[in-house]
Amino acid sequence: MKKILSILLTVVLLGSFGAVFASAASDYEVFFHAGDDPLGEVVLTSLPPSMWKDVGDPLTLPTQIPVRPDYKFLGWATSPILETGQKVYKVNVDEYDSDNFVPLNLYAIWEYNVCLVTFNDNTPPGGTVTGMPSPNPVKKTKGTALALSTVGSPACNGYTFVGWARSATGPLAFSPNGYCSDDTNLTLYAVWEADTYTVTLNANSPGGAVTGLPDPPTLIKTRGVNLQITEAPVLDNVNYIGFSGWATTAAVTV
């Protein structure tokens, strides 16, 4: 009889421990962490709070997505540094279906989501450029277009800013109000158009009719480019030998 009672007691005790073990293993807590940061301290917002996972049931990941400046959130993994073949669990796509029976740590996985656009003033001869972007280079978020009108207003004495090129010698790639959609680091060069000036030819006649001038009597000079005046007016006045040249004032002694 004592033997029977001993066996029954053993069965009851084992059953109790089994129930306690089963209860303890029925769920466990899942914690979410900022993840690896090779560039320094992680600064982010919206890290989800911990949650509980039932053993045997897949865990639906929280829809609360952390935000980190200059980075794109890819999902959660069991290690802060991804190894070859390691799974990244995407929010609203994947469920975590493994069971650890101990508190689980999931780490945010990030992808650097910024490229740098460097702006070169490409200063033209004799010019002084102002209004370049500051700071320079400018950060551009991948997958979005950079509005070039927002990064600066270049200006140069004697020249007109017409846009940006991918090389110092052009051709023009973007207008001043254009958008850059490149998702790689690049340098853009300012493109300048030299200002032009009107040069008016005055007959400056001492008396008599003058012929040989263009109609209208104006020429266009481009900054930095010598203007060759080939016009040779003829004066219908017997008291003058002929045309001697051009001057910037009316009264000149030759």
C-alpha cells in the first residue's frame, strides 16, 4: 500500500512540475533594440515597446516603425550585425515563427539612405561667385528628387547662371529650377553664360552725309571676347580726308 501511495505521489508531483514548466514556457517577452551603428550613437524615434510571444504561435511584428535620420529601416533581425543568410523580418510582410523559450531580442536593421551632391562654382574668368550652397555637399535622400532651387542661388559678376552640368565643360544637365534624381554621390558644376553688351556706332559727322554704317548702327559684345569692328563709314565732305577709326568720345584729335 505504501508503494502504491509513493507511486501516486510521484505521478502527482511530476504532473505538477510539468504543468509549471508548460505554463512557464507558454510565452516569452520580445524586446526591440536600435541595432548596430558603425557611424556613432544611434539617434532615432518610435522604437516599439516590448511584447509577448506565445510558444507555437507566430508573432505579428509591431507596425510601429523606428525612424533614424539618413537611414532606411529594413526590418528586424536576431543579431545587430547581419551575417550571410540571416533573415530580416519585414514589417507587414513577415511573422516571427521561431521559439526561443527565453526573452528574445530583435534588432533594427538599417540601410544608409543618403547620397551626397557636391556643388562646384566653376568660376569663369574674371568672375567672383557668390550664393553657392551651404553646407556643401548637400545630403540627398535616395529615392527622392533634390530640388536644385532650394540649395543656393549662384551669382557671378558679368555672367548669368544658367544651371548645372555633370562636368566642368558641360553640357547643361539641370536648369536652376530643375530636380536631381541621381541616387549616387556626384559633383555638379555651375554653368555660366557671359553677359553681352550693346556697342552703338555713332557717325559723329562734322558735316555731310555718312554712309557705310549698319542699320541699326549697333553691335553686340560678349564679356571676355574682343569685338572686332569692321565697319568703315564714308563721309561726304571734301574737307576731310577719310575715316580714321573709332573712339569712346566725340572729340578726339588724330
